[in-house]
Amino acid sequence: MISRADILNASILVVDDQPVNVQLLEYLLQSTGYTHVTSTLDPSVVVPWHRQHNYDIIILDLQMPGMDGFDVMHALRPLEPDGYLPVLVVTAEPDKKQAALDAGARDFVSKPFDPVEVLTRIRNQIEVRLMQREARRHNTVLEQTVRERTADLQRFRSAMDATADAIFLIDSATMELVDVNDGACRMLGYARQQLLALPPARIGLGTREALQYQAEAALAHADLRSPTLTETELLRQDHATVPVEVYWQLQHGGEDAVETRQRTLICVARDISERRVAEERLRHMAHYDSLTGLPNRTLFYRTLMEAIELARDKEWRIVVLFIGLDRFKNVNDSLGAAMGDILLRQFSNRLVQCVRIRDTVGRLGGDEFGLILTMTRDQHDAVLVANEVRDALRSPFELGEHRATLTASIGIAVYPDDAGDPETLVKYANTAMTQAKDAGSDAYRFFTAGMNAQVLARLDLEMALRRALDEDELELHYQPKVNLHTGRVSGAEALLRWNRPGHGMVYPAEFVSVLEETGLIVRAGGWIIDAACRQIAEWLESPIGPMHIAVNVASRQFVEGDLEQDVSEALARHKVPPDLLELELTETALMSNAERTIEVLTKLRALGIKVAIDDFGTGYSSLAYLQRFPIDKLKIDIAFVRNITTNPNDAAIALAIISMAHSLKLRVVAEGVESRPQLEYLRRNRCDEVQGFYFSRPLSAQDIGQLVLAGKALPPDPNQSAEPPQTLLIVDDDVNVLSSLHRLFRRDGYRILTAASPSEGFDLLALYPVQVIVCDQRMPIMSGTEFLSKVKDMYPDTIRIILSGYTGLEAMLDSINRGAIYRFYTKPWDDIQLRDNIRLAFHHYWLMHGSGRQAGKPGEDHTALA
């Protein structure tokens, strides 16, 4: 019996040319309790060291300079006459596993290795090695036992070797192999001596305890010559398994040998691989359709039950599609049953391609098929699959010299909406399929009436969109872009509109998602590029002249379409200068396949096309890739522009995008500009272009042409002057206070701005550069402290003062602790003192930020109470 102490005292040699690997293995072994660990970086010393120390295990790297692991194992063979090399290969080349095992290694671990795994394999190999040595130590006893039994063994040796079955003789006292026949060697791929050196458990006969149980079970049998029967799998030398039927019997060692330990346990193993294959074939025939190879009705129902049980725990939906081929009988009757079978096989192959790996396809009988789909969202996923099935049928089927085109009627039922058991779900899906057939071929129906109405409406929209593309019902409107440096129109973005007959103008939010889901967006995208180029050409021939037009490119269009060809052909067809066309792609489209994106955009840039990233900041583009993309512009998403004058976070993101873009030599466009404060804030912070309702809503081609010819421009920057005036902003919800303070400070020559609420204050801060702010503390919706805290984040250079009739200590401390204020004054105020302190505030501002103005006496503490 091998003890834990014996294993930990085993001698171990670690061979690797990388010191870090040697140190790691030494640490793992020594920290686990192994006491005799030797290592070397030089593989040439392994053989002489092993000859001297006879290591229990050699942990060997394969790839080493001078002498690799294969050379070492070849050199070790003469030292191990029984062919057993105590070598565990640890290497980063997993494809050399079989070669290492063939060279004599007993086990193999790939780098990087799991410490638990490698320690387990080391322990197992040491245990085998120690057991081998123990076997050798007992060899004299065993040889004596064998000699005593030689007479008996010789009598059936020839019979043992003549049988095709594998025979193993096991000593019931030691539970070790005594002898094996040639059939065992052939079955397991070992030489006789190799096999005898192995413990029975290594080849799958069972552990010592399991063999003891078999021996006691056989002994307890009434007729000792009648064997007991079990089935198991034996392990070959190449690690393949052999299914066997095993007969166990105890053989007397002598007339007085009645105890289990005095007997020989005979094991006869018969290979039952062919029987297993036959059984598997029978099981397959019982559960799979012989014509198509798909699950049959029985297995389909069983799989559906398992899917429902899982969905019940996960709160998923299960969708069953019942598919019936339309007019299949006509093919059978006209071309014959053989051609009908070919068509069913071809259709089943196409059907499998329409679903995910986790979904199930089955043949329910005749020309009827079923699909089981696991859905985590709504029923529209089922609609997509139903459409894919219909599309799969549209390509003709090749039936010898004939071609056949079919359609399918599809019924859809949903768990748990419609039913909670397989039989009812399939029945309801079948009912819905019948309704689809009654409505005409190439259709699908949901069993639930409400779903039907929703799906039919969407189907109607899809069909109308296909007609719109065929009959040229789409048109483009254009939203102007304005250059913030000149105030003039610099170009426009083309926006898709649909003038649907009987419905009027339909906006993109109502139909673009359907274009994307159905794949029509690829065709529509090509039309948009062509229509934009046609319009550019018309403007070139008119007084309007050159106009830069930006076109949005959908992700699916970029991935599935041929964007380069669409653009090249449109430019050539309408003879348009490439630099007048700009393509806008989202971050998602760019990053879906970054390397291909770079390749395509590089080719487009070579044509002279401009490229912009749309909705920048909402995706996941990497800055590393952003430098590699051949782009010209970044568009700040409307989500950051909408509250840019009131939300410090949105303002910070927008300013960061502007700064980053300019550092990369890119222009910046802000979309969704709807107010003058937003415009002035972006203009003051060096944004290049804007678009949005403040300047113009999207217009038809004719209207935008008139707008350009009329010379419409942005209002001038209100802050363009040689020297900015000293501007004071007063925020108070009391109009009387605003009027009094305005009169008080007017005599000092300030430009005075007044706001009756914090929101008005934010607008004025966006419109004008303000140096000093005086704000009331107690206002509805937002307090003065909260207002000035946001102002501090967005306009940190301002001098911020609170003027409040509320002198509570908590409010004062809150203002001071937030660091948002310069001074805290109380109402009612002293006119002279307040005027003097405001002058000191302006003095402090110009002193801190530099100016040619005369500075008065230095300001006092930043935070004080007056």
C-alpha cells in the first residue's frame, strides 16, 4: 500500500531550459510537501543523473536547445528495460502530445498549466512508479506463486491465447495482474510485460476495492464455476476506450483454498463495440427520421418538453413553428415519390441553416416540419426565422432534370402565452398553420389573435416598403449644416422620407427598423447614395452651386453591401466631384470588423470621399482604432447637446470630444442644436459646425436650395469685441430684487444680465462670457448652492456670490464646503458696501485671469461672510 509519506518522499527531477518554469515547478512541489526535488536547465545531464539516482518522475520540457525532450526520452530507454519511462512532459506545444506519448512519455500537460492539474498528474505518476517498484520487490514471491501454478496455467495457456476475448488473471490476495493472454494484449495495444506491470485500475478493470467486491460477489455465488457478468469500458494504451462485456469467476488455488484471498480472479472481457453500434443505430432509428436525419415526432416532443422545463426556470419563451409545404403533392404526383424525397432532403438541409445551434428542427410527418426556438425577448425573433424559412424556399430545388419552386405555410404558437405543454403547443401551431394555408400560400400566422394583428401590420409595412423601393416612393430631405466660423450653410445631411400612398409622409422612426431587420436597408442605402449624388449634380448645374451632402450608412449596409461599388457607380453615373459626398457611419458599424472597416474606408478616401463618425460618444470605439480610421469628422450626439448648457457632465463630454477631435486634426459637428444658448456655448468652445432646428428643420431639395440662395446665416457672435465688457449676472426669483440690484450696479458701467430662474441663468451663461455671478439662495426647483455648484463645474473661472435673506448656518456651511462660492452676503444689503465688494470681485477675477484692466486693491479671502 502506497502511503502519502511515500509519495512525498519520491525523488523528482525538473528539466527545463527556462529558469522561471523551473522555479515555478519547484515552488509548487516544495510548497505541497515534496522533499526531494532536483532541477536542471541542461538536458544533457538527465541520463547520467537518472542512472545514478533512479528518479521516480522526470518532469521534462520538449522544446530545448541542443537536446530536446524527444532526444532525452530516446536516451533514457536503455535505462528502463521494461519500456516504462517515468516522464511527465510539460510543454507549450499541445499538437506534439501524441508524438510525446509515442516516444515513451507516460503523461502530458500543456503550458500554461493549471497548478492543481499538474500536481495531480505528478502524484498519479509517482504512485504508479512506486507501485511498479513494489511489484518488483514482490517479484520473487510472485514468481514463486506463478511457478506453483505453472502446471495449471500451462494446461489452459494455449486455450487462453487462442481465444479472441481478453483474459486477465488477478491474484485475489494482492489484486495484481498475474497473467494475461494475447487477446488482452491485442485489445489494449500493450506488450504482455507492459500490461502485467500496470495496476488493473489503469486499464479500467477497477480499483483494488472494486476488484475485492467482484471477488466476494463471485465467491458468494452458489455455483463457483458460473461467472458473474458486468459491462464496462477498458482503456487502451492510446487512451481510446473499448466497450466490453466482462465475466468474473474465482478459480481455486488448491483443495483447501476456500478463502477469497487464496484464489485467482479470472476476468474474461469480450469486445461489444459492434453490439453498441447496432444498439446506437436502433436508438437513432427510433428517434430520427430515416429520410432527412432530423428528429422525428417522438424526439421532437421530448425535446420540446425539456425546453419548456428549462424556460419555466429561466422565464424564457419557447416558440414552436409548424411548417407545411404548399402544393408538395403536385411535385410527388408529377415527378414521382423519389423526386419528392430528394426535395424533402434538400429542404431539411436548408431548414437547419435557418436556426441557431441551440434550436431544434424536426420532421413531424409527410411534408410537415417543426422548429423549437428559445426566445429571450418578443415574438419578432420568430418572425425573422419564419421569413428566413420562406426565403430558403424561394431558390429553386434541383430535382434531376427538373427545377421546382415551393412555398410554405407556417403556424406559430408561444409558450407560455398560448399553452404550457408540448402537445397543446404543437396542436395550436398546427391550427395556425392551417389558417395560414387558408389565407394563401407563402404566409405565416400566430395562434394568438392579438399577435396576429401586430404581425400582420408589420408584414403589411414590409410589403409596402418593398413596393416603395420598386415604385420610387422614397425621397430625400436635407437638414442644413452651418459653419460656426462664417455663419453660412456649409452643407446638408440627407434624411430619408417615405411618401406612402394613402398615408402621406412617413418619417424614418416608423420604418427604418423594418428596413434593417429585413435586409432591405442594403438596397435602400444604395438608392440613397445614388439619389444624393443626383441631387448634387442638379445643384451644380444651378445657381446654388456645389453643396456638400452627408449620407448615413447603416451597419448592415456596410457589412453586407458593396459600399465602395455603390459609391463609385453613383459618382460616375452623375459626374459628381467625390469631395462633395460625405459618408456618416456609427461607431457600432465601424467596430463590427475594424480591420475590414479600415480597408474599405481607405479605398473610399482614395476616391476623395469624406467620412464622419455619427453619434460619437454613444458607442464603443477604441481610441487606438480612432487614430487608424481614415475619417474627417466627428458628430457629437444629440444626447450630449440637449442639456449642454445645464448639465456639467454633458458639457464635459462635448468639450472633450471637441478637444480630442481637434488634436487629431478632425472637424466637429454638433447635431440637435435647438436654442441660441446651445449655439453660443458650442461656438465659444470652438465647435466647427452645427445642425438642428434652431437654424432649420429638414427641408425638401427645392426649399433648401431657396434657403441657400437667400443667404440665410446664423446671428453674429454677441461677444465679438476688442475687449469683453465686465459682465455681472444676477439670478433671483424676486423681480423686485432684480430691479433694485440692476439700478444699484448700473452706475458702475457693468453689462448687467438678470435671470428670474436658474434655467434662465444657464442660458445667459451660454450666450455671454460672465465674470461675476450674484445669486439668491432660496429659489424654487434649484437652490443657489446647487446652481452655483453646477456653474463651478461648467464655468470654473467665474466669481460666484450668494446674496440671501436666509442666514441659516446649514446653508452657509453647505455653500462653503462645496467650494462653489466666493462670498456669502445677506439681505438686506448695504448699497455702498455691496458695490465695493462687487468691484473687489471683478478686481479679483482680472487679477487671477490676466487683463489690461487696472487692478484695484487685492481681494480678500475667497470665502467670507459680510
